Amino acid sequence: MRSIWVVLTLIALVAAGVWLNNSSLLHGPSAEATTRVLAHRGVHQTFPTKSLDNDSCTATLIAPPRHPFLENTIASMRAAFDAGADVVELDVHLTPDGKFAVFHDWTLDCRTDGSGVTEQTPFSVLKTLDVGYGYTADGGKSFPFRGRAKGLMPELTEVFEAFPQGKFLINYKSRRAEEGTALATLIGERPEFRASIFGVYGGAEPTRAAIASLAGLRGYDRDSMKACIMRYAALGWSGYVPSQCRETILALPVNIARWLWGWPHRFVARMHAAGTEVILLGPWDGGASAGIDHETELGLVSPSFGGLVWTNRTETMAKPIKER
């Protein structure tokens, strides 16, 4: 009987030690912790994120417009920075004439007055298109941006030149490794652009090629994220940060992040010490992760959260997020 009590006591002591090592109740945010905002696609027209697939034309699903900005344009990025964004996320495709077109969709038919595959179209042609052509909030009865966004698809160097102090998270839409090496080539030719790149993510092949080609560049893909989460779930109770979680970027849905050892403050502090940036997404429901897009969701962001918060509504959410 005495041995049973000894075992139970040891178990209780170990459990208490693990709790003490991981509880953010006892380990609050560091004095220098600041909450930063990541603007997904800049300030843009929003649409429901549930029940979408790769073929969904989201330009036809937008809510009634409340502002004049279209995703991935210079004006939308400027509006995001003006609203308080610290990093702007943008999407790129490497075109046959060696340019990085800043545009989300794999094809042109949904949003523009063009057609065909984006990466197979020369940028000289892409630059002539109306990127607001296909937007409608009423099932095609009206097209409020048609004719107002001709020539507004930017090239990546145009973005960097417009915002020399800006920070950007680059989303590779393809699986082509050459897109990663092409970014490294661009930085070799224009080294002043290196400071503008916060990180890269998306297709594993270009993401990993870019990280391998540019010293100090951080980024992630689905497999690298999964590897980090699984390894940390097994070992993080001890405070150990596995190699899969070091010198990288972690974009975590809030309903997954809350179960990680030390979340939020101990976890973020460990990742920062390991050279890793943490991005907080909205809840994941099996499809695309949303952002923190409504004031009712602010409670999902811990006060003084020391990472970045992903939002699709920078114009209304940047200020209240930072005030957390």
C-alpha cells in the first residue's frame, strides 16, 4: 500500500512539474512582447471561407463592397499598412518572361477579363488585364469594379519598390522549384529587396528551394508544419524545441494552437528563442483556415500575444488586435 502512495506521489510531482513548466498563468508575456498584424492579401473584398474548393470563383461570392480595394494590388497593400499591418501577405506566379506576377488565382477566368493559366501567360499580357472584371456581390447583376482595375496587377519588384520599408509574406501558388531559385536570383540582382521578405510559404518545392538558396530566409509548407507540430506535441512538455520547429515560421489555427505545450506565452517565447515566428490563424474546420476577422473573435487572441495575427479585415481589425 505504501508503495502505491509513493508511485502516486511521484506521478503527481511529475505532473505538477510539467504544468509549472508550461503554464502561461505563471509565465506571462515577456516585457518586449508585442502583437503584430498580418494582412492577408492586403485590404480586399471578403467572401465566406467555408465550403470552398480549388475551383470556387470567390470573386462572385464577395459581400457587398464596403471599400474600393482589390486584393494583391498596390493600393490594397498601402491601405493595409496605413491601417496598421506589420506584414502583408501576397501571392505570386512566375511567368514565361521571368516576372513574378502578384495575383492569387491559378487561372485568369474568375477575376479578370482574360483567360488561361496565370503562370503560362507573359506578364506583358497580364499587365493589360482588368483585375476587377469578375467581381460581383449580387449574382452577376452588377460588377462594381469592372473597368476600374485595368493594369493594376503588379509585378513583385513593383511592390518592393513601392514599399521599401514594408514586410511581405510571399505565397507560392505552384509546385515549381524554379520559383524558389528565381526569387534568390532576383535578390542577387536587387539585394536591397531582401529586407522586404518576411518569409515564404505555400508549395513545398519552391518554398524549400527559396529557403535553401537565401541564407536566413524562413518559410513553411504543409508538411513542415505537420512535422513541427507532431514532434513538439511529443517533446514540448519538457520545454525542448525540436529541429523541425527551429528557424522557421509557424502558422497555427487557434483551435490547434491552444493545445500545444506552453500556449500562448511560454510557447511563443520558446519559438522566438529558437528563431521562429508564430502566426495565429482563425479556427480551422477541416477546410481553409480563416483569420481573426471579427471583433467577436478577439477573445481568441491572448492579451500581449507575442506573434502575428492573420486577418482578412485589416481595415477594421488591425487596431483592436493590437490593443489586445
